[in-house]
Amino acid sequence: MNTTYVRSRWLWISLLCMISLMLGGCKEESNANRSTLRLSMEGRQSLDRILSPQDTPLEVSRYTVEGTGPQGTTFSVMSNTPSVEVEGLLIGAWTIRAVGQNTHGVDLVDGQVEVTLTKEPTAAIIELDSLSGKGTMTVRLDWDATKIANPSLELWLTDAAGAKKAIVPTINNLAQGSVTYTGSYDAGSYLLQAKLYSGSIAVAGCVEVIRVVGNRTTEGSISLSLDKYADVPTSLTLINKLGVPVQCTIEGISASMSALTPATAELVALNERDSGTLGVTWYLDGQQISSSPTCTFTPSSGSHRLDVIAQGALLASSGSASISFTASVSGTAGVPIPVSEIADTVDGLHVGMDARAAFLPDGKILLASNQHQTIQVCRIVRDTLEVVHTYTALDGFNAAGVTDLFVDNTTYRVAIADSSRPGLSIYQYEIGMGTLTKLVDRSNAYFTKTDGTKETFSSITASALDRQSGILYSLITDAPRLVESYFYANSQAEVDPNHYVKWYKSYEVFDGLAISADGKHAALSESSTGLIKLFKKNTNGVLFSNEQDFATADGELYLNNAKALCFVNSENLAYATDNDLGRFSWAGTTWAQCEVFTDDLNGIGPMKSVQSLAVNSLGNLLYVAAAGSKNLLTFAISTSTGELNYLETTSFGDAMPKRVAVSPKNDHLIVLMENKASLLLCKLP
């Protein structure tokens, strides 16, 4: 067999010598049976912004061309240009194969063509349309494991033909916040799509283009951001099918965006000639949302990643870019904005009618469902709730007939009262794990007389803590008494001090209780008689002393059906009747009634059937839940005087708010409804 080696089409003397060598062992042919092949190669190049093998250039810098022709003759050519001319080839059918290589000699792309040479010089074009060999991709995805309660990850890989399949990580460290996928694939461009879940809620995602090169390994690491936001790039560069840079910009997205408001992102090609040749696909948190140069979407609050994939016309010509941004609700600072109504039983969440809820010290939510007889620890994820733990009676929890929840942010202790046993249990909350561990139980016997008989309660509610003494006071629902429990108890013997607070004066039933944060003042309300009792702790440490009564029967105004109580600071008490909101202030020696706001007066609009009051942790905002008018009113609190000033009203449509809780960080507010078996989640700007 004879072979010709041609190093350059310009070195004709060397070329003729090589052709002579190629024909040396064959039957002598006349020049009339020989021809010249002029070969042009069309190469493929890739886009940037992709995961590709390190130290492996993806640009074709040289070509090797081999041909097989009549009588078994062959030739082999190497050239640094895409045009090659070979003379002295036998006339007839030839099979030509070309391989494009990078500067390191790595095969990137190849192609083949059949050509018949005639007496006249023959021109042929060979398209390098097949990527060479198999390569390996190794991709690691990681995230902050402390921010995910029950992580799971979905991965898909899409090839150049559009075939999409799910893939499984080869190294799975979900609990530690990382997974790694390794696989062997034909050379080419692939689209890797990932979605990270916390429970059933998608919390992060990404889309990346990965270039696989024959006999090489493509390695990369992708961080899925949950609450840290990368800088927003102002532009990205894509390479079109001819390798000409196309300078593009993404418009319409900034580092801070408005949540729950439509936003439009646009991929703009500065080179107008190329703008129509790119296939553009947009992904938000790993979910495809658009396939046009412009996409409109509505982000929920929190951190997000927007990916754009640009597909050129040729093989392995995909490129990607991403932007991370924060979406926040906008509005008056501290005024709640409803973001989602979470229905009962959705994603395992148990609400039902007559539920109780409270925020835990780390911002998770403690939810007691009397309808489902469960106690759940939930976390807020992407404007919805994810269940972290569910407890029932089988776990030793008093989960039926829950009448009260009390959470102490200082000791991380939780008290749950119920009417089914009845009794009260104290739990320790473990931050990080989101778990509750029972410490002590107390029965409904709160006082034992000298003759051995016991005073008992059928249920208790409205618990409030005197942190100085550690006594948790609770109202009895069928008598004007206060049950005492030692909240800091570490044993069963400690939790019941065998003591209660009783008045010899004839009262009916108290239905409102509040204690100031410093433990110096307390208040009780009796809605049936329009009574508010105010107290100042005496020098012996007795909290319910130095009492002062304010009652409708005594001619006091705006006290009819007074029920909801809340200390806005150590010396100022907010109270609510059916349709009034008022304030009492400690004047140094006595209590004095101050401003009063009334339904549809004072410019506040409707405020009917007030059910509960809540103050934020900063002590500068008061929230008033009005079931009758189906709204929630926000009042500003003067941090110096305690004075209340109306800010704004949030309407809840057909929902009648009954119980309200504010998160420790003052970023969320939850509402339980009187007429719905659902929970309303609000953001606080």
C-alpha cells in the first residue's frame, strides 16, 4: 500500500515527493488517470459560559485529513487551515475523513464525505458534524445544609437532540448539603437541570450547559444559593455558529426585585445580525418559564436564580448565563402583605378549625390542630410552609383539645395546655433540629386543701409568664381564678406550686390576661361586665396587687365587652373591645386611660369584632385582628410614650382573622381564621 504525507499545500516539491512515495508500490499510472482534490472543511465551535474540561481548548486549530481511494491507495494530510489541496490522486471514488483538533492534539470534531475524482480538479466540502469520542462529566452541587430541613434533589440531563432523562447522583451527601454526579457520554453539549427541594417545596435550582470532549473529563461545581445573592452581571458573551462573538445584555433584572409583581427579563443581542439566530430558553430556579428572547414572570419573595440558555445553529453551540436576585415585598414598613393562604392538609400541613399557632425562637412555627389532633413544627419556605416534624398522642404529646400555646424565646421552652386530659405540658425546643422534648406534665389539680380535696380546672387558656418568678399564669375558663405553674421546672414535683390567685370580691370569668415583659405590671379583662383590672407588683414580689379597676358599670367609656389585652411596653397596656382599641398608661402612681380608636371613626375605617392583639418584638407596631370587618389594622407605637397611631389596614377578603402571631425577626405574620380551616401567611416589608 502506498501513502502520501502532505504537510502544507504550499510546499509543492515535498508534496510531489510524498505522492511519488504513495504510488511507489502500485501499478504505474499515467498522469491522465490522476486528478487534484481541493478540500474545504466547515468547523464547529462552542459557546462560552459553559462547564468544559479544564486546560482543554474547544477551538479547532488544526485538521488531519485521511482518504482511501481506488486500488487501496490512501493519503494523510495535516493542515493548520480549513482548506487543503492534494494532487496526484487516482481518478475514481474516494472516501475522505477529516478530524478537527485543538492545539493539544485532542480530537474535537470529525466528518466524512464520498467524492469521485475526474480528470478536472475536483472541489469538495466536508462538514465536521460529528463530535469525536466519549468523555466524562463530573459535576458537584452544594448548598447550605443548615437551611434545609428535608432535602431532596432532582437532576435531568438533556442531550443535543433534545432527549431529556433523569439522572441519579453517584455520590449522595444530601444531609451534608452536596451531591456529585459522574457519567460517561458521547462528546457534545448537554443541558444539566437541577431542582433542590426542602420537603415538597422547591427552594433553589439551576440550569447549566456542559461540554463533553472525547477522552477528557469535564469537572465543575455549582452552588445553589438559598439566602446569599451573587452580583448581577451586566452582560454576557455568546459565540454564534461561525465563532463570531455576539455581545448580549440582560435587561430588566436587578439585584433587588419586587416580590409578587410581574417582572420582565430580556436578552438583547447588540449585534442585530445575530439576534434572530439564537434559540433562547429561560429558567427560574431550575424551572423552564419561557422560550423567547423576552420572558415575564412573577417571583415569590426570597432568593432566586434566573438562567438563560442560548442555542446556536451548530453542534455544541449552547451557552448559558445566570443572575441571582432577591425578591422582597414592598409596602409600608411593618404593614402585613398576604402572600399565601395555606389550605388544610396541603403538603401534610394540618390546620383545621380552631387551630393554635405561635412562632418559635428561630422563626419556625408551632402549629396545633385540634381537628387533626397533631402538633407540628413548620418552617417558612418560599412563601409557604414546610412540615419539619409532626407529633401526636402516640409520641406522648397532648395534641387533642389544645386550648393554649406559650413560647418563651429566652429559655426556648414551650407550654401546651389541653382540655382533653385536661392539663399542661412543658417542652424544650431544640433549635437546629426543630424538635420538641417533653420535660414535665402537670395535671388539672392546681390546689390541694387541708382535707385532701383538690381544686381542678376543665381547661386553661391565655397563659402569660412572670419571668422574675418563673410563674406561668393561666386563666380558668369557668372561674375567676389564675392557675400557677412553675415554668422553669425540671421535675414533676416542681411544676405545680399548689397555689393559685383568687379574689374574694365577686367576679364572673376573666377572659383576658397580660403581663408586662419586665414583670412589674399585669392586667385582666372580664368582657361580660366590661371590666379591666390593672396591677402593679408590690415590694414583696406579689404581681397581682395594687389593683385598680376600670369598668363600664362605673361610668368608664369604651370598655363594653373588653377582652383582648396586650402590653406594648412595661407601662402601657393596649386593650380591645368589640369595636374599640384603647390604651392605659401608668402615670407613676395610678393608671390613666389615654387615646381610644373606634370602628369607622378617627379615620381608621372598619374595625369590627376585634379578636386578638399582637405586638412585634421591637415594640413599635401593634396588630389588631378584626374578624367582623375581615381585616387587620396596624398601629404605630411610640417607643417613648407608648402612644398609638393608626398606620394602615390590610383586607383579608372573605377571611375572618381570629389569632395573630408575629415572627421574632419581624419579617412574617401568620393569621388563623375564624371561618376557614386554613392559615394565612403574610410578609412584613
